[in-house]
Amino acid sequence: TTTVSRQVKKLTIGLIPADGIGKEGARQVLEALPNIEDSPSFNFINLDAGFEYFQKNGTALPDVTLEIMKKECDGALFGAVSSPSHKVAGYSSPIVAMRKHLDLYANVRPVVSVASEKDISQKHVDILIIRENTECLYVKQERQIIDESTGLKVAWAERKISEYASRRCGKMAFEMALGRDKLRQSIPLEKRLWKGKPKVTIVHKSNVLSITDGLWRETVRGVKENDHKYDSVDMEEQLVDSMVYRLFREPHYFDVVVAPNMYGDIISDGAAALVGSLGVVPSANVGDNFVMGEPVHGSAPDIAGQNKANPIAAIRSAGLLLEHIGFHQQALCIYNAVDDVLRHGEILTPDLGGKATTQQVIDAVIKSLSK
Amino acid sequence: TTTVSRQVKKLTIGLIPADGIGKEGARQVLEALPNIEDSPSFNFINLDAGFEYFQKNGTALPDVTLEIMKKECDGALFGAVSSPSHKVAGYSSPIVAMRKHLDLYANVRPVVSVASEKDISQKHVDILIIRENTECLYVKQERQIIDESTGLKVAWAERKISEYASRRCGKMAFEMALGRDKLRQSIPLEKRLWKGKPKVTIVHKSNVLSITDGLWRETVRGVKENDHKYDSVDMEEQLVDSMVYRLFREPHYFDVVVAPNMYGDIISDGAAALVGSLGVVPSANVGDNFVMGEPVHGSAPDIAGQNKANPIAAIRSAGLLLEHIGFHQQALCIYNAVDDVLRHGEILTPDLGGKATTQQVIDAVIKSLSK
Ligand SMILES: CC(C)[C@H](C(=O)O)[C@@H](O)C(=O)O
Ligand SMILES: CC(C)[C@H](C(=O)O)[C@@H](O)C(=O)O
């Protein structure tokens, strides 16, 4: 039967540590997953990419990495990539390239605070940011010319917004809003933090970019307006500047937030400041055929190799990966184990004000998993 | 003598209330300025612009408004502009157009917290954001095409970054960093909030936009590297996503921040959340020949006409206008009077948690001016 075949399912996961603080925690946690329901087992393949790899081999993303992901992997976990501080000829960000080549069109970034038992003053935040992941300024169509009258340089970049990409990203936002609402139904009303209808906030700057952001706005609105399935979801809009302002003043005002690529990049880092540290914010790059987990934080070269980096973003990203390939129960196990460690507030890395090492946090999560 | 002629100087200020919460406070405060040193007197000319004006007259910025500013005014004060929530054919933001037509190439946005005597817990913030004001996505070169294979819409916007605009904006940042440092010298070291060398933080996203933001970054860096005048100013960089994260975690880390137009728009609204309300954050649109004060907040249609809007952003913008046309002492008078009212924390509008009306705050500032 299907159940039996799922029970013995082995998932092949591509591991791309890339630069700096890597993927160790996520692997260990996946391997320690208790055998609930139809849990998969895992097979990991190490894959190359990144700035360090570029420096040795002249490319930041070897073809073989993409090929193996497409042919052999059920999903992937990416570490973080270093950005050279100066322009390096021939170098181009491998994460941006992978999103494009694997058509991972939505970047799903849940930003959730877990109030520690020690710090009940913290505002509760539970926002799901859906970032369009393939276009906007990330199409990287840039050119430089010399203004002949002055001899000075003038550079141009193209920003692309398509109906096609906006629609599927918008659809993802409304679907996830329904999904979150369904999960909430299992919590008694008085304990729910979000008591109203699910809500999607559309971010744009159509007061300046009336054509591109106008198309984004209209298309995302159209997703709801043309499908009764989403009748139960509220929809509202925020200009990107007001969005950032409001995010900091009233984070509990937001449920699902959907944004074009660059705004989404900025908003999600900003939201991370609300939950204590970038070190706890995961993401999943989601397409119709592939999912790649990726912590929102960077490669943090200053703390790499010191056993100090917070592994939680990477661990939660592994949870997101499972969630988006259909293993909801297993994902929930990971989220709960992480929340448990955060709630106790005893074993935390320095970014959260603690003194624990990376491995101690990983061990604590694994211990909590098996409770 | 020059002194005498300056003493009797009459400044002509264009007043453009535009939409929603307007310029009343700034005018009253300017008129109440005490006659210190070589104080000017004022002459106001009311000028039209805005969305309401567009709805009646088919244009958001009549030529005559620009002409009078250019020919008759020494500076201007802008109110705020409504953004229609949907696309309106023929409408285009008048503030963006004025910045371009008057070549107001830098938008100077000081974000300063004044700890109220009642709330000493507030983190101190004192950041000067210099936003490039003429290009980036604000060149508004957009087009929409139909993808013939799918029949779907695809829209494109151009983002322009020029060496010319980046350099003059960068120069403004380093000049203002020196200016702030000079002002600080008059404060005893132990009382200074910023004790180190002045610092300019350059915001960009050159890990993705290597050509456009690469040119921005290099050009702004070049301003310091090519001029010993700025040897005493530290320079550092932040990717725009990290910038927003860090802004919220360590606002005291920043002194002067210089950013391309769109990033600057987002960062300044974000920074406003750190100082209690958008209602206290002013700006000046500065060019070589003209200055226009403008509160950072929007037109707030929900509270317009109710005597509830915070007039402080507009009043401080009048101070900035004076500062940038050379009346430093008079500007300082305005800033101090406002700080005084905020520090007392008795007469505050609802956005700051108070119950005072717009006019009560204006009156309090005027009272404090004449102390
Ligand atoms: C490293 C960089 C190219 C990347 C991005 O801008 O998308 C990162 O900031 C992220 O958010 O994943
Ligand atoms: C109204 C809008 C066009 C404007 C801008 O984006 O510049 C506003 O947000 C501002 O910051 O002055």
C-alpha cells in the first residue's frame, strides 16, 4: 500500500554548506528524527558551491551540483554564501543562480518568536513572509555606459515583474494563509495569538512604480478575487516603506506578507531583528518540483569554525524542507523541539545572549526531539 | 555692511500643503522665531500640488508652482502627498517630480530620539540618513509588454545609478559627517553620545547588483579616498538587508548613513519606528540652489482635519530648511524648542501616546522658543 511504501521512503538530500557557518546541525537533526508515522530515512550528498569554491575553481556553482540536485535529490539544504566586499570579475551569487535554475519561485520565511520563560516581556511575532524568488532586480540585467558629454559612468539595472511569477507567488501566499489557519483551528480560541481571519498583506511601491509594482499588486489581488477558495482570507496592502515602519511598531498586525524579491529580502532581515537574532530565522526556496532549505543569515566569516554559530536557522530550514515536501508531522517535531530549547532559554548561542556552543544547541534539540 | 543687510533679510518660502495633514505648524513657528543675531523675516506664498489638486485640475504639479519656486522663493516647505491606492491614469507623484525639476539631489533625514523625562528606558538614536534623491528606480522609466508565447503581461522598470549623482550625494554625506562632528566638539566628551570619529555607512546591495550598486559603492568610497579633507571620517559599508537588521539591533552603531533612493526611502521609514513615531521625523530635499523641507510621514487621510496630527516633523523640517540655507542659529532654536517639548513629555499628540491637539503642540513649541 501507499502507506507502507512511504514508511520505507528514503529521501536523498543535497547538502551545500557553501561558505562559513554550515549545515552540520540540520543533518544531525534529520538523522535523529524519531520514527513517527511514515517517517523517511535520509541519504545525504555533499555538493559544492560558494565563494571559496569560486576562488579555487573559477565558478561559484559547478554544473554537476545542479545536475545532481535535479537528477538525484528530493530536496536540498543550503548553508550560506559569502559576499565578496569588492567586485570580483566572474563571480556571481550561487544562491541566486540556484533559485533561478531550479525554478524555486517562492522564498518562504517564517519569522516566529518563542518567548523564553526568562523573558516574558518580548512581543510575540508570528509572521510568514513569502518572497518572490526569481525576478525583480535579481534578474541581474545590468549594463554600464559612459555619458559622452561628461565622460562619467552611468549604470542601469532592469527590474522585471511578470504576471506569471507574481501569480504563482501570490497563490503560494494565499495557500499558506489557509494552511496556517487550518493549523490554528487545532488550538483553543483563547490560546490563539491570531484570532481573526487569515490575512495576506501585499507589499509594493506602486505609488512610484505604477507599472511594475502596479502589475504585481493587481496580479496578487487577482489571485483572491478570481478564486472563491480564498474568500475566507483577508487581503490588504502596504507600501514597502510603511511596511517596514509598521513591522516594527505592530508586528502582531501581520499574518502572511507577500513581497517582490528585493523588498522581501529587506523585510525578512528586518523581521529577524524582532525575534532576537537572524540566527533563528529559516527559509525554504520552494518550486513545484524542488525545495531547498536555507537559513536567512549570512556566512558570518567572523565566527566560522568557532563552534559559536546558532544552528537553529539551519535546523528550522530542514523542518521547512520536510514540510514542503509533504512530511508535516516530521516538520512539526523539529519545530517543537527547537521551540522547546528556546523556551527553556538555558542552552543558547551568544547571538541570543547565551554561552552554549553550536554543538550543545544541536544536542539539546536532538534530546528534545526524542522526548 | 553685510551684517545689516542680513539682519533685514526677508526670506520668501513657498508653502505647498498638498494633501492631508499640512504645513500650518511650520509657518506659525517660523513667524514666531525670536529675533536673534541676523534672523530673517518671512514671506509665505501658497502653492498648489497634490492628488486632490490633480483630481480637480488634471495635473498634480502645475507649472506655475515650479516657476514661482524657481523665480521667487528662497526655499519651500512641502506637506505630504496622498498616494491613490489604485493606479490613476495621468497621475504621478508631485514630490518626486519636484525633487527632479529643482535638482534637489540629496534627501537629508535626521532621525533623533529625545528621551522623555518619563521614559528613560528608550534607546538613544541619532542617525543622519542621506538619501540620493534623483535616480534609482525613481527615474520611473517603466514599460509593459505582452509575452507572445503566453499572452501574459511582463513589466520592466529601469534603475539608474550614475557616477555624477552618486558623487554629489556621497560628498553631501561626508560634509554632513564633518558638520556633525564640529557640532559635537562643543559638547563635553563625557556627555557626548557619539564619542568616536565621525562615520559614514554606505548602503548597497552590490552582491546582487554588482554594476549599479557597484558603481554607487565605488563612487561614494572615492569621495573620501580622493580628498584628504575627509581623512578624519571613518567609512564602512552595509548590505541593505543587513542594514535594516542592524538598524534595529544597534541603532547607536550608526552616525551618517548614505543610500541610493529606494533603500533610503525604506531605511528612513524604518528608522522612524525607533524614535516613537513617523510624526517626528523631518527631511530636507537639498540641491545646490534650492531646499525644500518635507516631513517623512504621509498625508494620513485618516486623521486629516481633526487637529490630531503631530506637527513636529513639519516644524523640524522648517528647521532643516533654515539650516540648509545658512541660518544655523535659527535652526538650532527650532530644534531645541521641539526637544524641550518632547523631553517634558506633557504635550504630545496621540501618535506619541499623548492627548494634545496639533495646535497645542505648536503653541508649546512657540512658547519654548521664546524662553
Ligand atoms: C546572499 C544574497 C544574494 C541573498 C539574497 O539577497 O537573496 C541573501 O541576502 C538572502 O536573503 O538569501
Ligand atoms: C510619497 C512617496 C513618493 C515618497 C517617496 O517614496 O519618496 C515618500 O515615501 C517619501 O519618503 O518622501
